[in-house]
Amino acid sequence: MERRLVERAMHGDEDAFDQLVGRVGDSLYSVACRILRDRSLAQDATQRALLDAWRALPRLRDPDRFEPWVHRLLAHACYAEARRERRHRGALRLLPHDEPTLPDPATRIANRDQLDGAFRQLSVEHRTVVVLVHYLGMSAREAAEAMETPVGTVRSRLHYALNHLRAAIDADARLETERSTA
Amino acid sequence: MNGRDDFLDQLEDYLDTVEGSTPLPRSVRNAIRAELPGTRQLGPLRGPMRFLLMATQLPRSSRYGLAAAVVAIALIGGASLLVGSNNPAASPTSTPSASAAPSGLASSAESATVDALITAWNNGDGQVAAALYIAQPTVRFMINSSDISTYPTTADIASAVTTWHGDGAVLKRTGDVLAQGPYLGCTVTWTSSQGTFNGALVVHPQASGLIEAEYLVGATPTVAPGEADGTDVVKALRAAMQTPVVPLALRLGAGTPDLFATNVHAWQWEDDTQGGPMPITSRPDVVNLNLPGGQPATSYAYAVETQGPFVLYSASAGDTGFNVLWLTSDGLIQYSWDIRIKLDSPAASPAGG
């Protein structure tokens, strides 16, 4: 990220900030989409994070830290959107269906469906840590900074989330085995 | 699934492709651009916050120690106010003065292991972070403020332990920490030359960025550790108050630097004019909290910014800060120091009455 752009935006230069939005907007939005799994919510979260960033920019001490800083704001915005959404969203549960499982070439697709279902079941905090580490490629420490939690918490959340996702795929594999041997 | 690597490959492939292409919609970017002119940027930090920002330029251990001292003094000041301390050094009016800083630096050399919970927060717009923890047996706390990019880590906090033993007064934790997250609450005792007072301490941030410390005398919270959020703790503390406390009004005396409270029912205050500890219930109409007693006149300039249940007064000459003292509708006294407002004329004559 260009330091000069950040510094100009810190001094109220709207054009500079607009250019910053152009540079980080796609990345922020893609992260928000994956955390929230709802594009409308993701748009709101991204907009909220960027406007928070604009408001708070004069107090950013190190312009070189703009990108991790704005990711941190995004994580908060995602939490806020998820909380807001929970208030008026009923519980949705994916039910297993009885259709025959597709043969091996499609196993990966079946796994992907299981993965998707399991991923949606995770809390927003667990989804966030998975996205930060396995989508953005952050280290545990970087994710901890973004989520404002201790590194140990990030590791334990990641451990829980991966176990949950793995179990979903394992369960599907077991089901397939049982069907093929029946 | 054929193994861990395969699973992670699948997961990362899933994350890469699940949402397809995700450019930020033009409508969002336009909406952001449209809102910028009407969205005011926060100003650079001033007053004590500027002081804290300057502190961030120090080596990390000194930085946190310094900040810890500021908050420590603020907390103790708030507590001493409510237990009726007449000790000028413990008065909250002395809290934000710059002269308090060197003692914080000295304290930062102290080190200890972290044996308790840590809480951290920001003020909603990501500008003020704070961390606080309590280690047995003495309350220890610190704050990291001013910049979201410098949140403290556990290691930072461990290296910046500061314990407050101001003028022989010690605030000790007597029970479990009741909550983590945006609030932290616990039972404490305040011991000073004036005696020992049991109570509870709740520390939490405000949306404005103020750090609030509430000290409740006579409270015995019953919330089980780990089962409550901060709101529950505050409710429990309030419910546990042995004597109902009604809202009171605070004002500065006309022509004097004294602060008066009315409608106080529950607490005992030391009042020299009455020859010793005096139950406030004996004078439910008005009580002189005697905040500035004994302080050099040049150190303080009082000006009432508001009347009624909210008092704001400068804490020292110049723009080194000011104190805010107010009451909630629930009867809690809240004490804090603010960072953004500068009194126009520190030498202004008192306007209260």
C-alpha cells in the first residue's frame, strides 16, 4: 500500500481515500463474503469498515500498517453484521438427503457440499479465523491482531473449526462406505 | 478425505472458489465516496490522549508502565473519592496531571508473571484499546491507548505489570474476576490510613473512549465467574448494594473550589469539619466532598461546564486534562477523565453554585 496515499487520506484527501478503496476494496469484500456468506451483509460490512477507516485515519499512527488495520476494522464490521443478522434470522439446518451418492469422480463435489454446510454452521468468529488463515494466508499472530484476540484463542478456534469441517467430510465418507457395502 | 494435507487443500480450494469472483460492487464504492464529505474525520489526539500517544514512542515496557500509572491513578482517584478520602494525593483531581507520569515509569520496572485474566476492547471506532487484568492479591491494571495498531499482547502486559500502592493505600482483589470482554468486575478492598472498605470494582469503556471505573462500596456480587457478561456483572453489583442509593446531584460551590453532593444516602465519608467519619445519611441534603482540599491553589482551576448530575472540572492548569464526575440513573457514581475537551479558561472563577 502506498504510504503517500494513506498519508494524504489521513489529512482528509477524499480522492486519495477513494484510491485506497480501489486498492483494498476487492480484497476486503472477498473476505467479508466468505466470513458472512451473504453478499448483502458483506457489502454492508465492507462499507462500514471503510467508512470507519476514513473516520479514524487521522489517528492511525503508522501509515504502513493501513492494510492490517483496515482488516481489523473489517473483522469488527463482520461481527456486527453477523450479530445484526442473527436477530432476525431463524435457525436453518441442512437435512441429509437420501439420493444415491455420486461415484468417485464426484466425491470432491460431494465433499465440497459437506464442507459448505459445515462451514455455514460455524460461528462468525470461527469462520473469520478460517478465512484469515486459509484464505488470506495470515499467520496465527497476524490473525490474532486482526481479530484482537490472543494467539492462543486464534489457535484454539482454528483447531475447533478445522475439526468441525473435517468431521463433516469424514461423516459423509463413512455414509458412502456404508452404502456401498450394504 | 485422504489425510490432513488433502483436507486443507480441499478447504483452501473451497474458500478460493466458493464465492466466485468478488469485486467490490461499484454501488458500494460510490456510496462510500458519497458519504465521505459528510463524514467527519476524528481529530488528532490531544490532552492526556496526546500524552499517551507520546508515550507510545517510548520503549514498550516503559510505554505500558507509564500508561498503567495513569489509569492506576485514575482508578484509585475514583475509588478514593467514593470512600471519602481527604488525602489530597488520592483525590481524583490529581489524576490526569502530567506530574504523575514519572512514577509510572518507575513502576514499569516492576515485573511479575501474569496470573489472571486479561480483557481488551476498543471504543467502537477502533481508536482506543485497553487491557486490564487483575493479579492476586493486588489489583493491577494497564491501558494501551491511542492507536489501534498497538494493541498489547499478553507478553506486553506481562512485561508492564504495575501495582498501585499510592501513599499506603492499596486496592486488593478479594474475589474472582467476574467477567471478561468489554467489562471487568471483581470484589475489592480499599485499604488506606482511613481504614478498610469493602466493595466492588467495575472497569469498562464508553463509546466516547472514556475509561470508566465504578467503585461500589458494600456490594457483594453473586454472579458466577465465566457465566456473565459485563452487563450481568453490573446488574449483580447494583442488586447487591446493601443500601439503596438514590441518584444524587453534584455541583461546585459558588466562590469555592469545593464539590458538593446532594441526596447521598449510602456511603460514609470522612469529613474533617464533623470531627471524623460521618454517615452521609445524617446530612442527606448536602455533603462537601472536599475534593480539592489541601491542593495548591495554582494546581487547579475549576469551572463548571454543566450543572445538575454532571460536573466537569479541569484537573490542572493548562490543557493537561480535566475530570468528569457524574451519576447514572441507577445511582452509580462514575468518574473519568476526558481527552478531547479543553476548558477555555483554566483560571476562570467558579461558576457553580
